[in-house]
Amino acid sequence: MVNLENSPEVLTFAILGNILNLAYNIPLVYRVWQTRSSKNISGAFLLLRFLGSISWLIYAALVEDVWVAASYTITLIATTLVFYIKCKDRANKKLITELELHVESEVIEESEV
């Protein structure tokens, strides 16, 4: 078996992977943050992405791989930001629903009088 641990090729792919990881996370987080909406992003997707990132970070710590750790730290931060917006979306939706129900009940009460 060939030992590629310290080869320039491995380092090149590690750097390239981190650049691409950053590149695909930026548009997602930017769009969600800008619109303050995550309605088209599945909660299951975010949960799996979060758990996958945690798993990779544990692996990176165990094998002491700074490139994997850097890559999945970026993904974890991006996922956390999108999840934050997702939670705010749900809270706002619940609040709006409660307000609508309250207004409807007042309208019904007034029409009965």
C-alpha cells in the first residue's frame, strides 16, 4: 500500500475540498439569511447534515486531521445558521396562526352580538 499521508496530492485535494465546501455553503446561507426564510429546506435534511458534520468532526479529532475538521466546521456553522432561521420561521408561523385564530374568534363573537 502506498503511503499518501504527507503527499502534495493529498494536501492539494484537502485544500480543494475545503474551498469547494466553503463555496457551496455560501450561497445557501446567504440566500436563507437574506430572505430570512428557510421554508424550502427540509428539517430532516438539516438534522442529517448537522449529525453528519458532528460525526466527521469526531473522526477528524480522532485521526488528527485538520483539513477534515476545517471543512466540517464550515458545514456545521452553515447548518446552524440555516437551522436558526428555520426555527424562527416556525415560531413566526405559529404566532401568525395564533393571531389569526384570535382575530377570527373576535369576529365571530362580534357577529353573534
